[in-house]
Amino acid sequence: MPARTRTAKLAGADLSTHPRLLVNPVACTGHGVCAELLPELVTLDEWGYPIVDDAPVPGSLTRQARRAVRDCPALALLLTDPGGTP
């Protein structure tokens, strides 16, 4: 599902208290683990690098987002505080 479609589906909910998933493009080495663990929010470009949905992480996906951050081999993912700070 394209990122814009996923964002549109989440737009109706109040997600201001939910964290956001960020990727450090310099640290990322394109393993693709994040997309395997969290396909609802992460897709891969043609070179295997992540494209992260800009929408807040819904509560139902917080556990999977934390796992993706923890399991990233390049430590290139970050889950922000609900207020938006890393």
C-alpha cells in the first residue's frame, strides 16, 4: 500500500500522542529488515533503502516499530517520543 494511502487512512485518528519512525539515511545500509518487520509503515526503494511513512505510528504497530528499531543491523532507525523529540 503506498505511503500516501496509509497516511490518509491514519489521518482521521488523533495520533498526536503517538511516536514517529525516523530513518538516518547516512547510517542506513539497505538491509531491508525494517520493511520485513514493519511493512505497514516502511517500503523499500529500487536500491533496497527504506521509505518511511511520515504518519505517526499507530498504537497497534508500536511494538513492531520498536522491534524494527532494535533489530536494524545499521542502527539507522529511531522511534521519537510522542511529543516528536528523538
